[in-house]
Amino acid sequence: MILVFLAPALFSSEADALNLGTYPKSDTVSVSAGSYASVDILFWNTGDEKYFVEIEPLRQPESWYVVAIPKKFEIGQGVEYPQKENLLLPGQSAPTAARIVRVVISVPEGAKEGDYEVALQALAGSGQGVMSVSQARVFSFRVYVENTAYISPENAERKPITDFEETGQGIVAREEVPHAQENSGNSRVFFMAVATVTILYFSWKMARK
């Protein structure tokens, strides 16, 4: 159980109407160039009505990849959260379940060492399909890139890791394109070898008849 003490500024009049609570667990991230890091944001709803939250990028450096997992979700009573934390909020005797949203920040290998800013916007409302916005929250993160090693010109042009999947253990990331191309090539060679052997075998049997 986590004790959360919220500043009054967290709740606007619109927030009270939606009963939306948010809490970024950190506002700073350290990451090596060519790698990725993540930070969690907690979302909860203490009201009786369920509603959707949708997260979209707001500001990020060029060629970076920033994604929230999940990007769109529902919060409120009766909603099961795949990943959650229990919060004991001020004025409440029982804990409230908060939905964990993981923000993954992937940095290209050519990024220079230094401080950067990444910002996302969460839109909350009850709209279906196109979000009917009732409230917006902005989350800003300071990202410090560590890059002291030599980066070759080839690696500097490599795209950041962009394939992220949510699993029960957390976030699994992989650079899928080169891996898929390699596997595709190996599979093609194996298939051709099997096909050739099969054709030769049946040709030999036909010749013996």
C-alpha cells in the first residue's frame, strides 16, 4: 500500500467533477543513448461513473520515440486493472486502486549527452471513438541522456527501439526489424533446402518405378 499526499493544485474544479487523480512516480529519467527507460504514472477515479483516459505525446526531441502503455484505458468502479497499486488517499479509510500507465522513452544512438524534456497530455472524458474531452493533464519529464562512448556514423543514424509490449512482468522491448529480417532469411534458406531434398527424393522414387 502506498501513502499519497497530494498538493491541492492537483485537483481543479474539472478534476473534482471527474474525480480524476494522477500521480507521476518520478519526473526525472536517466537513459543511455541507443537505449530506453520508463516511468510510471498512476491514474485513479474515486467517483461512481467510469470514463476513458487517452494519452498522447505533447513535446519530445526530434527522432525520439515516446509511448504510453496503454495509450487509452478506462478507470472507475468495476474496471479490472492489469497493473495497479493501492493508494490510501487523504480523507479515505479504504485504499483506492490506481491504474499503472508506463511511459517508455526510447532515445536514438546519435543523441548527445545532456538534459532534454519530454511531455505527454492525458485527455479524460466519456466519449467513444473520438474523445469527448472533459479535462486535460500535462506530464513533463526531465530526461538526462548519458553518452560518453564513441558513436559511429552508422549507429548514429539508427532508429530508436519502437516495439514495446506489455506483459505481466512489465515492459519487454526489442528491436524487431533486423531480427525479423535475419529470421526471414534463415527461414527462406531452410525452406528451400527442405523443398529441394523433397523434390529429389520423389524424383528418385519415380525413376525406380
